[in-house]
Amino acid sequence: MVGSSTARFASFVRGPGAVRDYLRGRWRGIGHTPLGALSVLALFAAVAIQAGLGLFSEDEDGIFTGPLSGLISIDTSDKVRDIHELWFNVVLGLIILHVAAIIFYRFRGKHLTKPMITGRAAIDPGTRPMRAGKWWVALICLAVAIGIVRWVVAGAPPFGHWTPPT
């Protein structure tokens, strides 16, 4: 939603035809490759699932509880915790795959780390230039995200003052 034009979902999420063209060596573009875009989406989805499971999980001792664990039964919370623990391996695998792809491209002469951080990369002449993002929009998004996470972690009731039956 924010950032340089190549970092926005509208420009890097493509259909199966673009992935097929990329795998056949016919894709030309700047920013994320179609396969890289799928990797990013998979990573975002996996982290969202992990965070969602963590909101409802409670450890065996009851010391660490997710802020929404009181909305479900102990048995359900135990199942959610088990999935949460196993799902971490999926997240870790996707992170390793993503870093391996960056290293692979580095050996092929493409330096991706700096453009990932700064949003700026050298592009071939004649390629449509990317539009830089506004730093203040990113800062506002970061502040809103921190506020939402803080609100959820602090145990704010998700439905006003409603409390679950005991």
C-alpha cells in the first residue's frame, strides 16, 4: 500500500501467466519477480497465521497466554498452541527460502539487499522508472501498526466490554 511503486501489491502481485513467463525466461520487469511476489505473499500469510494462533494460545503452565485465549476453551487453546508451535517451522522455512533466494541472486550478480531496504535500485535504460514512496506515509503506517499491536497485546477486549461466559 505504501513505499516505492515496485513495493506495492498492485505492481508486484501477478497472475499465473506471469509466473509461467518468468520460469520460461520471458519475464522482463523491475521489482519483485512473479515468483518472488508469491514468496512474499506466502511469508506474509504464514506470519499472519502464526500471530493469529498466538493470540488464542496458552502454554501448558498458563504463564504465557495470548490476549484472546479467554474467548476459547482450554482444550481448544491447547490445540491452537500445538498448531502455533508447529507452524513456526513453516514460517522459519519460508524465511530460509527467502534468504536463500536473495543469496542465489547475489551470486548471479544481482544485489537485492540495498534496494529492499532503501526502495531504490539501478534500472536498465528505457525501463519505466519507479515512483518513490513518501517517508511520512510509511511512518504513519508504522505508528498505526504499533498502536494496534499494543492494543491487542495489552489485552484490550475485542468486542467492547463484552466478557466471555465462564
